[in-house]
Amino acid sequence: MTASKGRPAAPTKVRTVIKVGGGLLSQAGAFDMVTGALASFAKGQRALVVPGGGPFADAVRELARRIKIPEDAAHWMAVLGMDQYAQALAARTTGAVVVENLADTERALESGAIPVLAPYRWLRETDPLPHTWGITSDSIAAWVAGVVGATRIVLIKPVKGTVARVVDPNFTRALPAGVDTVVLTAHELERLGDALDGRAAQRG
């Protein structure tokens, strides 16, 4: 179970958080490459997959712009978009299951499955981050990494770049000190195994 603000009360089974960017859905073939790589490399690696928002969050942004949805409502609608992407990732990744909290995640890992987080219920219970468009799924994944006690986070992004160039401004504040960060594109997924083993760490 977890302590206040979702911090772990004891070490967990998760070593790596894998954040799968929603922007990959706009690249031809990228989704299949990612789900194939997750099935090949993540099983048995004590990894938790966190989805991005992608077109689901973009739809919320457009709706909020047109009908002036308050930021609180838009925040939770965008998080629900992450739940939708989680369902797609789990359905297309061999050996994956959707999880909603830390207990679900640990049960999935114990059973040999790849947990894919649908974060809405967990975030509603803890509400750890500001409700603004400056907070994206990157910061949510960073917060999750802290909650589960992960030692690294792998960001699978549609574009190549340093950590500072591809994440939202709150990411480094949400990520606990000492957590290694790796950025990969869909065309670099042969390195995912090394990243999960801690052989491809980068910061900055």
C-alpha cells in the first residue's frame, strides 16, 4: 500500500516506468513497433507501462477551446484519455493487462503479465498534480515513478531529443532525484532491452 500523497510505504516490485507517448499514434507503423517491443522486452522486467494522452488529450484541448471547459474538468477528461490509450496498448501488446493502482500492478507482475496503467482512478484518489495544461502525461508518469519507487523511466517519444526538450516543464519537478531517464523513439526500440537493464541511462 502507499503512504501520503501516494509515496510508497515499502519497496515495490516496479523497477522501470515506460511512458509510451500518445504522439506515436500519428506516425505510421509506430504503434505496432512499440507494442511489439513491449511484448519482446518488458515481460519479466518489473516494468510498468504508462500511456500518454495523444489524440485523446488533443480532443479535450480542442473541446475546451471551443466551449470553455474549466481547467479542472479538462484535466480529468485528459486523464481519462490516458485510460483509453491504456486499453489500446494492453489489447495489442501480448501478455499485457490493464491495471489501475499499485496493488493491481504488483499482482500483474507476480503473475508474469506486463501492467499497463489506466491512471484515472488512482489520480482521483490522490490528486497529486496541478490541474493545468502545463501538466502532461509526462509529469504523471514521473509522479508514478516516484510512487512505485522506480529507479528509471523510459520515455518513448515520437521525436528525438534530450529529456529537457521533449517533456513538459513540470517533469523534472515531479521526477524524484536519482531516477535515471532514457528517451527513445519508435525507431530506437532495439535499445529498449538495454534501457530496462539500466545500460542506456541518460539525463538532461
